[in-house]
Amino acid sequence: MTPDLSAARRTIRGGLVLMTLGLLAAAGVYILALYYTPMEARQGLAQKIFYVHAPAAWGALVAFSVVGLASILYLWLHDERLDLFAASSAEVGIAFSMVMLTTGPIWGKTVWGTWWTWDARLTLTLFLFFLFVAYLALRAAVPDRGERARFSAVVGIMGLVLVPFIHLSVYLFRTLHPQPVLLKPSAPSMPPEMLRTLLSGMGAFTLLYLGFVMVRYGIACAANVRGESSNAV
Amino acid sequence: MPDMLRLAFAIAAKDIRLELRSRTALLSAIVFSALVLVVFNFARDPTALAAIDLAPSVLWITFAFGAVIALNRAFYVERENAALDGILMAPVPRSALYVGKLLANLAFVGVVEAVALPLFVLFFNVSMGHALPGILGVTALATVGFVAVGTIFSAMVVRTRFAELMLPVLLLPFMVPPLVGAVQVTARLLAGRPLSEMEGWLRLLTAYDIVFVTLCILVFPAVVDE
Amino acid sequence: MTAPADAPLLEGRGLTRAFGALQALRGVDLAVRGGELVAIAGPNGAGKTTLLRILAGLMRPTAGEVLVHGRRLTRSEPGPRRAIGLLSHQTFLYDDLTPAENLQFAAQLYGLPDAAAAVRTALDEVGLSARAATPVRHLSRGLLQRAAIARALLHRPDILLLDEPFTGLDAPAAERFRTLLRAQLAAGRALVLVSHHLAEVWALATRVAVLADGRWALELDRPGDLAAFHARYGELVDA
């Protein structure tokens, strides 16, 4: 086996380990959420979705930042592996944002009767989702590998710069059109159990993110060595 | 710097001359915008919503769609006979190429907007009068923003499959801040609100323009250089 | 930084280019002085077009560098590009503009001081003055070629790169083209010519080189017998 392929295999194995750990951690978070964390007064059981919803948003944001960072590094260093890593992160990121975008409306409809609200977190994640779609669609449409890497890097960087503007737009929109503050945990102070569960959730999802990306990246590297392309990556 | 501007103007002038010769993209963009306005007019119930409430959104959606149609042509014209290679081989800084294309695109989108705006006033019976200078100003400000991003994306998509589909997919997320800002400011201008209410949005639009034009100039070489 | 008088006008050092896993060029060296014509042949897929594009500054090598008048050809410094001209099967012309307008634009790109005069001269030299106001779209193949030549030579490049220029030329046109090449060589220009029809330039070539699988497979100075060369070339390609 060539050295590159064995390195790819090691990456996949390592990623699978992290993934398993992450899934176990996520299962642990479910248990914590259901049995350990106190019930929220107004929302009841439905509020527990938050412990999946918020970490998923966090995962999407991490994935997106990695795509942006890897894109900058790629344009600077021209290392193909950075491009493969960015694309793997994008694929994982789109999955996380879809989790967030499905749990959000489920939560919203159950508790407040509305499927959607334009609050800061949902809107931002929606935009991350659209940017991931644009990024992956572009990759699918460019056959030449070098060109694909350059174009993806440009979109990745521009997407990263766009995020603060989306944030600012939502902020301006909401200060001028005050809306009920939805989909937030009971402010101002969260009971320590809730905070701990939330942080555990974020830890679990971070492990999941790392695991998924490593597996995906390993697969992409292996395909690369063989001269094939593994779907969009 | 003067060299860069001279070259940018030369490239923009060449693009404008080319478009005046063939007129295809410009005409289709104008006709498309007119059609969008007509559809909006028939689609709304005049008794349910006052024109003035809907006006800013309709106007800016029309501008946005028209712009996307017009933007598609920018680098398409460079594909014939590998004309782009001719420019890249010459001692032309890539920033000059980008700025030249940006200027030409601004001219085209500007023409589309200049035709769409009076049509809009006509169809929707909106009185602009006092608000007109402000509306022209915010139109210019927002247009620079999404044309800047649209120019660089059109350079990319021209080499992909499904180019006409890829451009909106890439561009629309980036059009949201300038569009939202423009709609908000236009609505307030039409309602005669004081400037203080629009300050935040105007700052957003200006910041967006400065940041993205600069960023596009910086990353453009990665798009055209192999 | 001024290069010594006998220094090559165009130099390629260790030019390497990879497309993913595919190695198109593997460390190619090249040096061409004024008045020299280097003819490059090779089987399809040998890397000839890639080499030409790198020399023209249209493609960045994965490794190695291109030197024009001793100065590195980089993306950030446009200056050295002034010395390069490329004639390929693509004309770089806009179909909806006239030859005069196309040349006017090219003159602006190269920052020529008296654009109008340069354009007039170029059109005269290729015999296109009569059709200078016809959109390129309506020109015949032969006139189109002349327009392409005018554009390539407009800025009087010291280095001329030619990609299969004899394709589609009948005997009289080929002879006219050879006269043009001779004139360029006499003016001290450096020429690099890629061609499948080496016989066409055999008499003019200072050196002949064969590129195979991204490397030089054969290099001949002052090439002698064409038949003998074809024999060796045949062996190479079949091997």
C-alpha cells in the first residue's frame, strides 16, 4: 500500500474512533437532557430539543469557519489537501445545519405555534446552509480539480466575510422591528444543570464534527491518490 | 494606479462597445425587468395592500432579477476565441480587469434600473417626487454591492456547466444584505421618514460596498489565473 | 537588472506542471536567444501546449520559473509580459468588433504610446487595411489569420510563441508565413514554435527538440537531415 493510502486509512480509522466517541457522548447528552436537567417552566418537554438544536448550530458554525480558514490557507499555500479538508468540512457542515433547521421549526411549532421566525441564530444558520449549498454545487459543476479548488476557496472566503453582514442585517432588522425573543433558553441566567447539559451537548457535537470530517477527509484523500474524485470532494 | 484605471476604463469601454453592437444581453434584461413588474402588478390585490407598502420590495426584486440577467454576459463575451487569454497575457494587472468589468456591469445594470424605475412608477402609481434623489442614491449604493460580487461570480460560473443556474445560486445569499438595506431605506424614503432612521442601513450598505469591492479585487486573480 | 548582451531572451528553468496526479511537465529547461527559432515537436499529450502556456504567462508552473530578459515572469509584475506575443489557433479577437477596433484595444492593453499609428502599421503589414472596418465575424479564414497575426505582433514582442501556426495554410500562405518568420528572426526576435509539421520550418529552425511525456526526449542543434530526424522521431514515439 502506498504511504498516502495508508495515511488516509489511518485518518479514517481515527475519525471512526472519534465518531463513535461522539455518538456515545451524544447518547449521554440525551440521557442528561431527559433525566438530569430540570424541566423548563413554560415550554415543558419540548424545550429539550434545545440540547440538540443549539449544538447543531454550533457545529455548523464551526464547520463554516473551518471552510473559510482552510480556503484562506489554500490560496496562500496551494496545498491540495487544504482544499479537500475544506470540502469535507462543508459536507459535514451542511448536515449539521440541516439538523438545526429541522429541529428549529419542530421546536417553534410545538411551543409557540409558528414554524419559523427570523431570529438571529435561525437566520444565520439558514444562510450558512445556503452558502454550503452554493459551495458544494459549485464544486460539482467544475470538472477541473485545480480550478475547482481555487473557485471553492474564493467562495469560502467570501462566505466568511458575508457572515458579519448577515448578522448586522438581522440585528438592524430586529432593533427596528422588535420581535418576541424566541428560541432562546430562559434568560437571563440558566440553571447550572442546563448549562452543563448544553456544554456537554456542544462537546459531543464537536467530537462528532471532528470524527465526521476526518472520515470524510480520509475518504477524499484515498480517492485522490487513486486519481478518482469522491463526489463533490 | 493611474495605469490601472486607464486599463480598467479601456476594458469597460470595450465591453460597452461590444454590448452596443450586439445588444442581446441588455435587451433581454430590460424586457425581463418589465415582465417582472407586469407580473407583480397583476399578482397583487389592489384592495388588500396599498401600493406604497409593497413598492420597495417589488422595485428591488425587479432590480435584483434584472441584474442577475445582465451579469451573466460579463465574462461570456470573453469566451469567444479565448479573448480572455489575450487580456491575461498582456501586462494588465488583474485588478484592472476586475474593475473594468465591474464598471461595465454597473453601466449595464444601471441602464436596466433606469428603464425599470420609470416603468415601476408608471405601473404602481407611486409618487416619488421628494424621495427621488434619495432613491437614486441608495440605488447606486446597493447596486455597487451586489454587482461587485456578481462580477467575480460571473467570472467563475462562465467556465462551469449550468452557468446561468450557478450564478443565482452563488449570488443570492450575497445579495441579501444590500437588498434588505436598500428596501428598508427605500421604504423610509417613500414614507418621508427622517435620515436618522436610515443611518444604520446606510452604514451597512457603505461598509458592504467597501469591504466586498476590496475583497473581490484581492481574490480575483485566483479566479482568472491558472 | 540588465542581462548581459548574449543572454537568452527567454528562459525556462525546471518547468514542472502537475494536474492533480497527472504530471504534464517534468522539469523542462529551455533557453532561446534573439534570432533563434526553437521548433518543438512531440506526440499528443506530451505537454507542448502546457509548456507554451507557461512560457506565455497564462499558466503558473507547479515548480520552476520563466525568465524574460532575465526577469522572472510572475503574476504580480505585469512588465515582462510586454515582451511576449502568442499566436495560437485561438485568435483572441472579438467577433463583433472590427480588426481595427480589436487592434486598438490590444494597443491599449499593451500601453502603446501612439496607438492609432501602431494599428495602422499593423493592418498595413498584414494587408488588412481594406477590410479594417468589417466585423471579424464576417472575415474569411485567411483574413482572420492575418488579423490574428497583426494582433500578436502589434506590440513588437521580442519573444514570439507559436502554436501549430501552419495548420490549415495552403502552400502559398505557408511560404508567406515563413517569410514573416524570417523577418522576425532577422529583427532579433526569439521564436518558439510548436508544430506537428516540422518539415515546414525545418530550414528556419536553429534547434529542434522533441517533448515526450513531459520531458525532452531529443534535442538537435542546427538540425541536419530531415529524413534521418524523422527516423529517430519515429523510434522515439513508437518506444
